[in-house]
Amino acid sequence: MSVERFPAPSAARRPLPDFRIGDRLVQPSLNRVVTPEATVTLEPKVMRVLESLARRPGELVTKEDLFRDVWEGAYVTEDVLTRAVGELRRLFGDEPGRPRVIETIRKSGYRLIAPVSQAPAAADPEASAVAPAAFANPAKRRFGALGVFAGIALAVAAGFGLFLLARSRPAPAGAMRIRPLTSAPGNARDPAVSPDGSRVAYVWNGGAGESLSLYVQLVDGQTALRLTREPSAEDRAPAWSPDGQRLAFTRAKSAECRILLVSALGGEERPLAPCGDPEYRRLSWSPDGRWLALSRRGANGALSIELLSPDTLERRSLTSPPAGMLGDSSPAFSPDGQTLAFTRNITDGVNDIWRVPVEGGEPTRLTFDNRDTMGSTWSEDGRSIVFSSSRAGIYSLWRVSARGGEPTWVAGGGTKMKHPSASSRGRLLAFENWTYEVNLWRVPAQLGAGVPPPARLTAANDEWNFDPHVSPDGRRIAFVSTRSGSEEIWLVGADGTGIKRLTSFGGARLETPRWSPGGRRLVFSARVPARADLYLVSAEGGVPERLTRDESDAVAPNWSRDGRSVYFASRRDGGAWRVWRLDLESRQMTSVTAAGGYAAQESPDAAWILFSRADAPGIWRQSRSGGPVERVTDRLAPEDWANWQAGERGIYFRELRPPHGEPALSFLGYGASAPVNLVPLVEQGWSGLSVSGDGQWIVYPRIDRHACDIRLIENPA
């Protein structure tokens, strides 16, 4: 009698018996995997994906089969499946580019390629491994009496343990539910739940424009109370006082940024102090009311966490990040006020969650993803931290123990969830719900009559296309896109036709694809899964070749003019970021810059190395044969390291125009004393710009659509 491989949603479904994949013991009935280091609990749906693959080892399991088998007809987006597979790959230490456990079959599905064997029963040490095909019909498996009795004993023990656990915990307040708080046009951002969970503070642009004002709304209300009305100002990052009576927030206006206080009912504002940094402005108020935590940029350019007294204006430094990194941001006090969670940024978009005692001491790293996190908040019991992360490809909410460990999924899929905020009393979590599209646009490099109009080269619904680079012949553009559910390298014609995918990493963070001088190959940086290495891929496709295997990151690659070597940034000697050169034939690495350095390019005559720095604004140059370093211009921000290019006649770069800081393309001719502005970079979003070889046009990522509202999670898991 055959067994239905994919039972109907109403059919009873028994989990597989315990089995092994390598050194991992998989226990489907318990939704957990035992590794040599720890026991990891999986989400039930993630375990169901693994079971579906294990029932047909070595065979293709299509995406349609997985959706039908795991989600049983419920509507979910494809990135939910991508996230589940990404979780399994992280658990097994698998690399999508060189899979050992789960292989991606392009446009079709997945295949479990690692050997699968049934785990011997605990009461029968002589039990032998069975063939993987035994999992095809678990209903036909028969176990001995000892195995049955052992299973009953384990079930009784587990049941009694759950009974005791249930008695020791309060009954849940209800099922988890996600609902909108705001739904007006425009962008509502930076939610902050009041300590008692009755109100949410946030900022809103009124439906259009860049100005943002502060609002407070009852959780069960429909109308928001507007607290601030400063014209042409950007009010951001509200933080509640512990008694719920006041709000601290930041205000940026022209070139000034300050921290202010205001009553939660509105009224006169009290200026407090300058912002620690105009870009990283998140605040957190300690439960005893004594301190505001913020990020401050030091003289060396790095961010650190600082405590500011709202009463005496006393300041106290709390963290000192290692040299050569962006630094620490997004502080969040624990409910007891003894610990501060924060984000430590290696560079923009590469960071993890850490914690540090408020009284000082060595910080502790809690996550090890080296992905992008967007805010964190503590659970009401102080035992865990909820944070937004791109660790599964799309920005979702995750929870990690305050002691560290493997994060577990809270919510996500289909939306980009950022900057969570939880109440200290009451089971309520607010977050930003983002929708935006970032596409590549081709625009003339100069304004004037007779120039062609701007043209959009890519079209994607709620996805991002960024980091463009024009081929030497000007016919194709390489770029990074999330259109497949994860960041991959793609190509598109200069006229927007012939789009083609080059890589299939399935979860890595990819950056800066750069064409070789002959236009036949591309070098890029990829984090698989955490450390960044350099990879080389043919412009015709194929398996990427890994170029570096050091313990340190290798990022921001670029070719030498003769195509024989690649420049890149690394801290491989343990110090600050420096520029290194990799000889492609010998694979020998040589240090290029001694006084710092990040993104490097050769001048057209190959006589000079031009480079940006991570710790200071500007573009520098140094003779290729060595010697002194001189700054060419100070008008490139450190975070714009991917937004400049050395052309045949001069350097093109992005800078912010006063008074409101709109981005524009500037040009500094070789030998010129000052740059000239060329064209505005309308709605530039994400990183990267590239100029054609003749200097006639540029390509950059532009935000075509974006909106953000505030949503609430009641009774988060």
C-alpha cells in the first residue's frame, strides 16, 4: 500500500524518527537539533522543511512541493522559504556557493545532498544506521519493545516536565496578533512604546517631504497628538522617561543637531545637549531616570556609547570599540537598568548585537551574524533581546538570549521590519513596517539642452538594486540585487535589456562587483556566512572562485589597470583598515597604505593609488611606488566609500549640497584646486555610483517608492 507523500492539510502527520546528518542529531518530534556545541530549537516550519528534504534525500524537492507540504495551502511569500533554508544552512555550517548539505536547484527547489542515517535508539546501542530511503515511509518502520518502552518513558518524563513548567509560568495573555497603529500616507518612523504599554511615540512627515514631527498615539486610539511643530526640521528617535511623563528626542535642522525634552502632552521644549552624532541618533532612557544613552563619534571617527545625565549634563563614556571599525550605536537599557544592549558596526550594514554592564566592563557579543541589524529592544523580563536583522535575507524580527546563543525567529516575511520597541510592562511590541523599491537609473553626467532624459534600467517590486559598475566598453552594468530573495550579482544592458543573474549564494551579503579591465571577469566581496572574502566570477556565469581565506575581512575590491592584481581593504594585520594588493597569479598579498585606507583605485596612468578612509573624510593619493600620502579633497564622507570613481579626466564623487544636504555628483579634475557640481542625484538610495568610460552618463540606485507605517505585535512569541 502506498503512502501519500504530501498529505492534505487535514491529514494527521507524524514526524520522522530521529536521524543524523553528519555530526548533527535531528529530533523532529522535539523541533530541535543537537550539535557538538549546543542544542538548537528550530521553528516548527523550519523543521518541517528539513523533514521534507530528508524524506527524499538526494532528490529534487520543488518549491511548490515544499509550500504544499510545509505550509499546507497557506499563502506565504517565497522569501519565507528562503529564510527557512538559510536557517538550516547556518545550522549545518553550509555554504550556498559550495554546498555540502543543501543544494539549491536554480528556479526549481532544493536537494539534500548530505548522507542521512537513522539515529540508533538510546536503549539499543548496537542499532545500525539505516539507508536514507527508509525515511520515505515512516509509517512502515517497526521498533523493538525496548525502543517503545524508552519512548514511553521519555514521553512521560517530558510531559511531567512540561506540567511543572506550566505551573511555574503565568498563563499567556493571548495569541500573538499583528495589527497596524498608523496607516496615513507618508512615513511614520521610530516607534517608542511607553513604559506602561498604553501609548506609542513616533515621528511622521505629514504625508510628504523630509520634515518629521513628533506624535503620540494611544494604542487603542485612532487620533495622534502632535507634540512638535518646528518648520524644516527632522525630529527623530523619541525615548520615554521611566515615569511616562516626558520624551527625549533629537532634532536636526540645517547643520545643527540637538537633543531636546518635551512633555508627553506637548508644550514647551527644553534643549538638552548636542547630538552625539547627526546620523546615529538613537536614544534610550535608563529605568531610574538618571541617564540617556546615545552614540557619540570620537576624534578618531569611531562611534562609542555614552551616558548623558538629563539633570546635570554629566557625560560618561561606556564603550571603546576597536580601531578601524565604524563603532557602536543603537543603545537600549535593560528593564533593571543594569545592562545596555547596543549594535557594534564593523562598517555600514555589517554589525551584531552586544551588551555591556552600565557600571562599565568588557562588552559581550550576543550574535555572530555579521549582517545588518536595525534596532533592538529588551523583553519585559530582561531575559532576551528582540532585534531587527537581515540574517535570513529580508529584515525580520529575532530574539536572542541576554546570555547569547542561537537567535530564534519572532516575526517576518513579506515586510521589512525595523527598529522594534517593547513596553517594560505589558506584552506589546511596535516596529517600523517598510515598503520601498530601489532601482538603477541612468542619467546624463551634465545638465543642458539636447541631453537624453534619465532612464530606469531595472524594475523590481519592493526589492533593491544597488552597487552598480559600468563595464569598460559601456555596454553592460553589474550590480547587486535582492530580486531573487537574497543578495546576488546580476548584469543588465546599458539600455535596460538582457538582465542576467550571475551568482546563487542564497543568503550571503554581497558588495561592490567590479569589472576587470578587459570586461571578462568580475571581482566582488561576499560574506559566506560571516567573514568577508573576495570572489572572482566570469561575466558569462559559472561557479565563483574564492580568492581569500584569511581570518580577517577582505572588502571593497578594485582592479589594477593591467588586470593582474586586485586592491582591497582589510585589517589582516590586526590593526586599522589598510589597502592591500592581491597578485592574482602568485596569490601574494602586499600592504599598500601604511596610514589607513579603505576603497582604492588606480589613476588612469597607473602612477597613483587613490583611496578613501574609514576613519576620516576625503580622498587621498599615494605614489604606486610608495612615499608620502596627500589628501586630494576632503569632501567625500567616510560612509560614501562606494560612491566615487576615478575617471580618465578626474574623480567623480558624491557629496551633500547645503543647506539641506541633497546628494549631488561632483567632479574634481586632475590638477584642479576645487571640484565642480555636475548633476543632482535625485532620491539616491543605498550605495554605489558608476560613470561611463567617456564620462557622458552615470548609473546610481534611486528610491522609486518608499513608505513606512507603525505596526504592533500583541503578545509576541
